[in-house]
Amino acid sequence: MTTKKKISLKYTVIDSDQGHRADQIAARQFLDYSRGHIQKWIKEGDLLVNEKKIKPKNALQIDDVITVSFWEEPQLTDLPEDIPLDIIFEDNDILIINKQPGLVVHPGSGNKKGTLMNALLSHDHNLGFLPRAGIVHRLDKDTSGLMVISKTESSYLNLIEQLKNRSVKRTYLAMVVGEPVSSKTIDEPIGRHPKIRTKQAIIKNGKEAITRFSKLESFKGYSLLRVNLETGRTHQIRVHLSHIGYPIIGDPVYGNRNKFSIGTNEDLKTIISSFNRQALHAEGLELIHPSSNEPVSFKTEMPSDMKDLQDQIKK
């Protein structure tokens, strides 16, 4: 379990800061912490100027010394677990992982341990001091692929804002039943299913949900699609593709494990029925790096189980 840690910060006021408010200077210099943190430090006497308590609006002068000292409590009490992670990229601000299918992202009812959060806490104990161990978005348990994890509070807030303003671009590969047109945009609102509360559905008064896809290949009544998300609703791709009549192979909720294209032989039916997850993989991720403000992109190959399924269908 992550224990509390001592934080010590220091900054000496320079010419360009002279006459500015203490809280504003602190906010500019201690970027890993929110303005709310800074106000709390001042109120509780953890932030001092020249070793004296101050008020947020106090104007500072050249060579004034701001010091901050406090014990930071972990936000999470979940236990770290040594679960292997496929790390694509890591620096001081972000971590990019290729999540394996079958791994739940957050602990919850029925999944108290063995989750991505437990794995992250083992990989870096400092993530225990961030909300949700730095996780800013999610993938379904049986969806594989790329996820970005924040490693500091500033990157956490930055990525949350990017997701909100839709500057994070996510691309998926999906294997579906049927042969759709070459490309399509699905703009249908999604909300909680009116009768089955664990499902999502197309709901008139639901939240805006936009999915775009292009067909990469069709084979024997099945297709491989590249899917782009403009919004990030729960189960969005699965709901949208099922809604237009092209359910994802292996989807136990929005598809039917025993639903096949016309003409599928018995051997292929057995192979498709035995595919034990939805054939959906987050292959691409583009975002603005929280520190450099430069665009960065990451990409993974289709996982082996989906490749094998594709090969079996093509035979």
C-alpha cells in the first residue's frame, strides 16, 4: 500500500514576478499542483514567504523565497499487484500502455483486484497520489489496445481537458459480422438502456455520440473496419455498429456469439463461436504532450488473437 510522502518545494522570486500576487506566482511555478492545492497550502500555513505565513493576495518582491512543505496523503488505498504491462512509451508526464484483453481497468464490484489500477500502482507507487492512479479514460475489459496514463497532477488535468475538447484522437480496429459500405458516419445519441441497466442503447435524449468508420477488407461475409471516435461514450463503438446491423464478432452484449453471415460453414461457425471476446482493438492514439505542447502519436498492431481469427475466416 502506498504511504504518505513528504513534499518540499522552493522558489525565489525574480524580476518578472515583482508585484504579483503570491498565489499567482506559486501557481505559475508549481505546475504539478492545482490552484486549489495552493490556496489550501496558504490557508494551512504550508506555503510560506521568507518563512512567514502570508495571504493569497500579498504582493511579492524580488528575492522573496517561497517554500512549501507538507505530507501528501495517497488518494488510493488499493493494493499494488505485479501484473505485467506492455509499455509502449513512458516519460515524466505520461505512460502509454497496450492493454491486454481480459484486464479490467478500475476495481469495482466483482473486480476488487487484478485490475489495471493495481498494476499501475505496482509499476509506479507515486501514481497512488493521483486520482484513479492517473487513468483518464478507459477501455472495456475485453477490448485491447492503447491507453494514456498521466503521471503528474498537471498532466492529469491537461489530459482531462484534451478529452473534454476532443483533441485526443483514438482509432480502433473492429472485426464485424457483415459487409458494410466502404465508409460511414454514425451520429446517434447514446444513454443507459431503459430496461437493462448494465447496457447502453440508442436513446432519443441520450448524449451526443459520433463514430466514423472505413472498411479495410471484407472476407466471406465478415469485415475488418478502422473506427474513429469523435466522442467517448460507454460502449460507443459496440452500440453503434450493432445498431446499424454490423455487430462486432464475439460481443456478448451487443452482438450474438451465434450470429453468423449467411453461408458460414459449420467449421467457421465453431471458430467464431469460440472467440471469447469482442474483436475490438484500440490501435492508434494521438494527443498533445502535456509538457512540450507538441502532438505525439502512438500505434500498435492488431493483436495475435484477432489476426488468427482473421486468418481462419479467410481460409
